Amino acid sequence: MSESSNYSKLTSDKELGDRLAEVKERISKITSLDSVRIICVTKGFPVETVQSMGELGVRDFGENYQQELSFKATIIGKDVNWHFIGAIQRSKLKKIVKVSSGIHSVSRISEIDELARLDYRGEVFLQVRSDEEVGRNGFQLEHIEEGVDLSRSVGLNLVGLMGVASITSGYRAPEFFRLVRGLCDTYGLKRCSMGMSDDFELALANGATDLRLGRALLGQRPSIGRGI
């Protein structure tokens, strides 16, 4: 028996259904469910979990690693939408674009150029950097406009911005979320990808449209690796 099969028995469909219902109830207390896209982050979870969530009506799934994304997309097929939400390695971008309906973590001018070269037609989100920590992904504030203008000029389907509130950020989470939402409004971008399991209600209250939820929907990630 595989490790993923062992894990699939630990979380029943009823438990997953209950978690999904609870998340939807929490969202509905803040805004209309119709205005929010729930992206179920399945990093580290087996294919069986994706299948179970799909049977519960979830159609959007997020992955952080190209190998895991490609594997699960091959098994599941085209019945769901895959969102790449992890740090981009340019050497793997060609494989990412083949299966992703949306890429939420475009963080550099070079990535915009490469997506254009690959003629990517899925949704593109530019990631806004939340602090000045060395190695942190995302566009610094002074470069957001350059990224937006270039994305549009090369014909990418730029739909929004993405942000991750950092505990080391100079912004507190509410301020950062408001900043990202304000930038979306400034540049006429309708979608705002921010909010995870620990802060999605705060993100919603400050204008999020796309939530990237792992633990809130699936429980703790198994310790068996990347679910492949």
C-alpha cells in the first residue's frame, strides 16, 4: 500500500466536507460567496485528496512545486483549474504553463518576458513584496507599475495582484492587505489574491477575491512528503 493511500484513510470525506462548509460559512459572514474564489492548496497531499475535494464541488487547486503540480494535473485531468502559487524557477516555467490556468507568483520582469515568450494565456497575478528581507519574492512597490505596464504591453492576461502578509513586514497585515487592494484598484485589476488559512477573514475584509487555503480545508499537511 502506498503512503498516499495510507494518508487518504486518515481524513474522511465527511471531515473534508465539514471543513469546506465551515470555511464557506466564515466567508459568508464577511462577503458573498459568489464574489470569492476558494483555491484549495494541496501541496503535500495525495491525489486522493484532490479527488475528494473535487467531488465536494471544489474546482480550483493550488500547488507550490512544478513536479507535484504536473503529476497531479496529469492524473486528475482537465476537470479542475490548477493555480501555481509557489516561487517560480524559470527552468521549470515551460512545464508550469502547460497545466496552469493561473500563475499567482510572478515576481520578476524576467518572468513576465518568459511567459510572453511561451505565449501563456492563463491568468497572471504579480506578487507584491511585503518587506525588504533579502530573498523575499515579489515586486517592490516602486516597480509594480513597470510590471503592470510590461505585462499588458506583451499581451499577458494580467488579472490581479497577489500578496502574502509577512510577520517580518514593515506593514501590519491589515495595512498590507489594504495596500495590495488599493494597488489593484489603481491599475484596474479586478482580482486580489491574498489570504491563507490563518488570515483569510482579515484579507476578505480588506478586499481579497482569491483565497489560497490549505490547512483550513484539509487539516495538517501529512509528513510523508509532497504527495506524489
